[in-house]
Amino acid sequence: MSKVRVRFAPSPTGPLHMGGVRTALYNYLFAKKNGGDFILRIEDTDEKRFVPGAQDYIIESLKWCGIEPNEGAGYTGDKGPYVQSQRKEMYRPYADQLVASGHAYLAFDTSEDLENMREQAKTMGLANWQYNGVTRSSMKNSISLSKEEVENRLANGDPYTIRMKMPRNVDIKLHDEIRGWVTVNTNNLDDKVLFKETGMPTYHLANIVDDHLMEITHVIRGEEWLPSAPLHVLLYDSFGWERPKFAHLPLILRPDGKGKLSKRDGDKLGFPVFPIDWMTAEGEKYTGYKEDGYFKEAFVNMLALLGWNPGDNQELFSLDELVDLFSLERVGKSGARFDPDKTKWFNQQYLRSTSNEGLAEMILNEKLIEGDYSVEYLASVCGLMKERATFIKDIVSDGDYFFASDIANYDEKTVRKKWKEDTPEIMQELIAELSSIEEFTTANIETVFSAYLAKKEYGFGKVGPGFRLLVTGKGMGPSMFDICATLGKSTVISRMEEGLAKVNALKNAAQA
């Protein structure tokens, strides 16, 4: 068996959608699992839809995800160039070869001619007119025209395209590694353009020629390309080339399961659909998973399970584990519904598994806080906050009291329901108890607090909410003993003393 070689071949017509990233990921996993090569090829034959910056965006996105090619555009390799516009001169001989062998022909029809035929078909009740084996005889091409007229048109420099000559009533069979056998009759296919007037190949010809020249063994791509597969098989057969194996991946569906997840759904439904930020030429910004605070490992882990399953209940995988377990046999045929809440869950799991010191370094590197804080202090905060956080930024926002000089806002619900008439007196007594602690550790704070409750015969609910409110301004959170030990004695005492007057004023205002 020849060495496995797969390619991810996006078009630079805009930012890389998460569906494209998943296609790249499955190609990457398959290549690594089988000791093969993963190639990046940029298919930019659609000149009208080309978007400046999209190619660089594709490369940067794959780098961030950690699924980099070992060959291709932006990388090394001996099968290049890996950008189709740079391979322009390679394609014409193959188009001419198809014409010479009778598998393709020259078509001189203008865009106006084609539009007129479509309009005529509509008036006759034929909505889906096609350029095919039935209609080609009434069009202007090298099949319907005399040899002399064709030569005259060529001598005059008349523009033309090269179309595939689709045979009549032939069953094209191909085996899909995911879907099994697929059979399509050529009577249902049209004579696709293979070479444009501009001198550029269409996707269909360039794709087949490049896959052949780059020795691609497996074509793993999205389900939307399945209708093109019969034409591609016919092209391989027309050239006399060995076909690669095909695998068409299921669609990624919207959260409601109604239709394919699109680039526009993110803004509408409130979640990213791009791996990293994308800025349009008009200055419109689309947020990516990276900038939204997701771990790349969580993003990749989530994508891997959108269409593939390991055969058991395991959900968390490293990239190396995915490589070991991946197989096309476990990729489903049905569309995979995207769940934004589950995606947040994945991020939460990766955040929790990251060391406190690692999270502290990220906070510093990403400049999520102002002020001069040590890694040791931030690690303590992360240890307290990460079990309740989904994103690193949540540690900073939900734990804002760790980085504030004083408490500016107090939770209104806690003030209203938990701040009783005797709470100020209780807090004054608690301040005195806490002030007596010489070594302000978690254990010592808990011991003194528990002794106070026992001495006064109070339940925790009578003292705890007020204590938390004065120190943090919140109604809930991690252990108060840990919080106090992290903040330090002077900060805790001063906050409690200053907070008494503030909270009393809030309570009186609410009752007025």
C-alpha cells in the first residue's frame, strides 16, 4: 500500500468556518494515525470570490488549533506550488488531453446565450435546464458545430470554455468510506465547465489534477462535495488514473438541528463560528474562539466529537489520544448538532485541569488585570475560583474582590434578605474575634469562626452571609476561610469595618 497522503483544500473566499477546521482536523488525525502526510492546498480558482487575507487567516487558524500540515501552502514540500493560482500553467494540457480523447469539448456559448436558454426553458415549464447530452446539440460547441466553423471561431479568437462530455445513461459507482456504495446515473449530471474563458481551471479539473500530482490517497471532505464526486470519479477514469478513496463528512448542524451551521449563525445565536478573530475589509469584526477565551484544546476536542465517536463514553481527549483512536469507520453519516453549552463545558473541563500557576501566567500574559500581582497570589486566587469558572476571564470578573482596594458594590439580594437588624452587632463581634488571630491562615480563621458560632449558639446562616457580603460584596463563592487567608488580615478587617456603614445605608435605603 502506498503511503497515506491527505489534503485540506480550502478556498480563500473568507474566514475559515469551524466546519472547515473539523475537516482539517479529521484529515490531520487520519494522516497521523496512519503514518502519512497532511497537506494544505489553497484552491483559489474562484477569482471573483477571492478575499484578501483569507489565505493567511487559514494558516494562522490551523497553527492556533495545533493541527499544522507537514507540507503545503506556507510550509515546505516537493509537490508544490500549493496554491492553485500559482499552478495555472499546469492545467491547460490536461484539459486539452480530455478534448483530444473525446471526454470533453469546446463550448463557445456566451453568458447571454446560456441565460436565454434558461429563460426559454422556464417558459416551457422546465425550471432546471442543464447543459447536457440532450441539450448540447442545440448549443454552440465543437460537437454541434462543423469542424470548419470551430476552426474559424478559434482563428477569430472567440472565447470558449471546455466542458466535460458526460456520457448518456451510465451508472457511476463509487465507494465512500463513510457512506458505503453510491451510484449515480449520468443522465442526472450536466456537462460541467472544466476550463474557463479566463484561462483558469474550474474547481473540478484543478482538484483532480492536483490530487493526482500530489499523490493524494484519501479525499476526506465535507458532505457538500458528495454531488461532485461522480464527476470526479469520471475524470479519474477518463485520464486513466487510479482513484483515491473518498470519505464525505457529515454536516455540522445548527443547535436546533434545522439546517447547516453557517457563518452567519454565530452573530445571530451568540457564539463564535470562527477559530480566531476575523476582520472584514469593511471593518466588521467576527469574534473567534481564541479571543473569546476558549482553550484551543477544548475547541479541538469539541470539534472531534462533532461527527465522530470513540465507541465509549469518554469525552475528554488530548490530540495524541485522538490520533490513536481516530478512524473513518466511527464517523457518522448523519449531521452532528452543534451545542454551544456543551462547548463551554469542554472549556470548563480544560480550565479545571490546568494548574493554578499555569492559569496565573495566562492572566498575566493576557493582561486581564491591572496592578502588580505575583504569580503566587494569582495562583491562590485561581485555585479558589476555577471550579466555578468557564473561562479564565471569569476568574478575574467573578473574583474581582481579590483585585479591588475596597468593595464598591454589594449584592442587593443578599442585603435585602440576609442583612438583619442584629447583623451589624454580630459583624462587630466577628471583627473583634478575627482581629485576635495572629497567624491569619485558613485553619486558624475557621477555628475562630466556629468557636464564635458555638459560643453564641448561632447557625452558620445567621453569620456567614453577612461575613461574605462585607468581605467580597457577593452572595456566594468559595470558602470564606480560604478567601480571607488569601486576602490577608488587614484587608479583611478594613473591608468589614468600612462595609458596615455602607451596607447599613443600603439596607435603610431599601426599606425607605
